[in-house]
Amino acid sequence: QVQLVESGGGLVQAGGSLRLSCAASGRAFSDYGMGWFRQAPGKERQFVAAISRSGAVINYADSVKGRFTISRDNAKNTVYLQMNSLKPEDTAVYYCGAASGPLPTLYYVNYWGQGTQVTISS
């Protein structure tokens, strides 16, 4: 079992930055690929970024490439999402997910966090 707790969400103006954190507890963090996902009101949850167990492989959704950076610190059992140049359309609840494989996808996540709200004002 893995417990995930996100933090770092909030309200910022367009063009601003936020850094989300997801702290993991339970089974060995380094056994899991980690990902960030988001869900806006009335929309389906979508993939944002994912990082492999060692951090060597990273994927991003096209909508966030060049603006968001995913990273992990296996010593701290934490995965991060640095979000720069934020846009109103980035407004959503952001979730982290853990998958017992190389990279999580929207349909392959073993454990979810509870989510953190990110709101971008125009």
C-alpha cells in the first residue's frame, strides 16, 4: 500500500508559477513510476506528466511541454511538479499517481492522492 499526499496548490495570476509536491509513504517509493494528472470542472481527468522510477524517463502532455517540469527525490519519497507560465486553462485539481511499472498513464495507476486545487486567474 502507498499513501500519497499532494500539496502546493493555490491561486495565482496568469504567468505565475507554482510548485506541487506529492509525498509518498508506505512501500518503497523507488519501486513506482510517478505521474501528475489534472481534472478541470466538468471535464475528464487528463495526463500531465510522468517520471520513471529512476527519473531517467520523463513524459509530458503537449499542453504543458516547456512550461512544467516533473522531478523526484527518492531519498525524500517525493515527486514534484514545477509549473511556470501558468494559464487560466491550467486551472484544475491536480492529482499524483503511482504505478508499479516504468511510467503511469491515465489508465495505469495503482494509487492516487487526494488532489490539490490549482486556480489561475486571468
